[in-house]
Amino acid sequence: MPKVLIADELSLRAVEIFRARGVEADVATGLDPAELRRRIAGYDGLAVRSATKVTAALLAAADALKVVGRAGIGVDNIDVP
């Protein structure tokens, strides 16, 4: 079963939708960058809004990450080459 970490405040409906589609969704908001880097290993997806900064260091620590989903407009908080 794929696993997604929801790192910013999203509607509770988002968790319901993930789970209905066979995706394990864990909610952990307000993590500092070091804690997020420690926890991201093993997750297939990361869901953020604007509060979480998805840096190159975070992406390097995410050994299983396949997708980053940004709820909102733009990707200014995501390190996109």
C-alpha cells in the first residue's frame, strides 16, 4: 500500500480520499525541517501547502518518494530544478 505524508493543514476529506483509494495517509503538521527529513524516508508521497519548504536536502532524504503534491497555486516552496 502506498504511503503519503500530509505535512500541512489539509481538509480531513483529503485523508478520506487517499484512504478510499488504497493509500495510507499520515498527518504530521508543524514539523521542523530536521524532523520532516527524519520522518520522510519510506513515504511514497508528500502532500504540502505553502508552510512546508520542500528543499533539496528533504528530497535527498526521501529515499522512496515518487510524488510531491502541492495543494494550492505555484511551487515556490518546492525545490524544482
